[in-house]
Amino acid sequence: MRLDGIHHVTCITGDAQQNVDFYTRVMGLRLVAKSVNQDDPTVYHLFYSDELGRPGSDITFFEYPGAARGEDGAGMIHRIVWRVASPEAVDFWEQRLQTEGLDTERDGDRLRFADPEGLGHEVAPYDGPDEPRSAEHPEVPAEFALQGFDGVRAYSARPEQSGGLIERLMEGEARGDATWEISGPRRHGWIAYETPPGRGIPGAGTVHHVAWFSTNQDHAQWQERLAEAGVRVTPIIDRHYFHSIYYREPSGVLFEIADDGPGFTIDSPLEELGRNVILPPQFEPSRERIEAILTPLPDPRANWPARR
């Protein structure tokens, strides 16, 4: 069994409208689902991805309206690393983000920045074998579009213990500098650990968890492997779009292993993804009450120029 890199990264926002604007209009991602947090259906769970809604580029957000900003610290992911096609693409993002009034930090061909709530991002050229995971956007040329996740950076005071679990139970490989690659035949990904600045505070602009990508066939075996090794792992949970198990690695980062089905088109045609609020079947009888609580979010593509 192998894990095919990162399936998705889930974060927290305090402002769904601002969040949709930034990740669709500025970052050029596609809003592929407006759903609810299955553990608290009074709050949004927003999903952004590539044009086809595939794992590998799927960043998601729980919205807790008005949530105070969090602070990254030990046991937390503090930066999400995205792939682009070239150094010229990095130049494009540097200019685009600065035009939006965001501070950027350039380190060679790497560009670091944060979203309006402080969530850390990084873009860097990628020339590996993985297929790009990109969305269409009228202001982002295809050759400069984000191409999916490369890795994540986390804080840990004991990365060797996390690495031990990753190597022993997740088939990961050490890559030096407290970095471990978690890759399979289809996609590649990594997690790198850095010295923490102190204790973290969850909140808006922080990462909730990172999910690693499994096939449907292997998913149950991952749960069994972790449980047999003494890891406190959840049972398999049906998340409507995929199935999940959760556990914390020794540094405290919350890991998920998610499978590759059924996907976002289970309840909407591909061309209609993101237009309407989608509720898992168990919440459908409460739709009127739930929608009355949620912030109205229009389709971000509603006013796009007509596609050729």
C-alpha cells in the first residue's frame, strides 16, 4: 500500500465571503462544493479545487463566523506549498498578490505569502512527473495557474518521532532536513518540520488537518494497520465525497487518510459544482433551518465572461 501524496488540506476561516473571494478570484481555484461541517452542520465546509474537483489540489475551510485569528505553533501546519510550472509563474503570482495589497517574501524561485486571515502559503516551480491539478480562471493564464499541492510545513519540537511513524506505518521516506516524502504511483507529497515559535492557538487562518490520499481498495487496510500498531485512529467515517480516518502523529499534527471516491459529482454535474449548498443526505430534512443560518454565498463564476 502507498499513499499518493496530499489529498486535501482543511483550514479554518472566520469570514466565508472573504474566503470565497480570495481563493476563487485571487488564487484562481474553483469552488467545487458549498457544504456543511458534518460535525456541526450550522457552519460551512467550503471546498476549492482544480477544474475537475480532483484530490491533490483540494483546499477546504470550516467557517466559524467572526472567529478570532489563530496563531501557528507546535503541532500545527503553518504553510501550504503549491506547485506552479515555472519561475515565470512565480513572477506572475508575486505581481498579482502585491497588486491585491498582500505582502510577499521571495526566496529564489519560492514565493511566500499569507491569505487575508494569515494562513501561510508558498508557491514554487515543479518539474516532476505528477499531472497538474489546475483550475480555469479568466485572469490567470493556464501556464501560470496553481497545479496542486507539493507539500506542507509544520512545527515540531520532536520531528524524529513523527518521522518514525511516517516511515514505519505510512511507507514514507526521509528526505533530510526533517522532511519526509509520502508518495505513491500516482502523486507525490511531503511534510517538513521546523522548530516551533511556541504554543499554537487554533483559529481563523490556521490549518485544521492534512489528508493523505489512499485508494478505495486500500483505505480500510490503512485503518487496520494503524489500529494494530496502537495508534489511536478513528473508525472509517463517510464524508459524503470520500471516506476518512483520523489520527494525530507524535508531534500533534492531525492526519487524515482519505480515499478517492465518490467525488464531488456525486450530487451535482461537473459544470454546476459550487453553485448551490449541498447537504449530505442526513441533513437534507433540515435544509430550511440550516440555510437560514449560513451566510449567502453566490456562485463566484456567475458573472464570468461567456466561455468560448
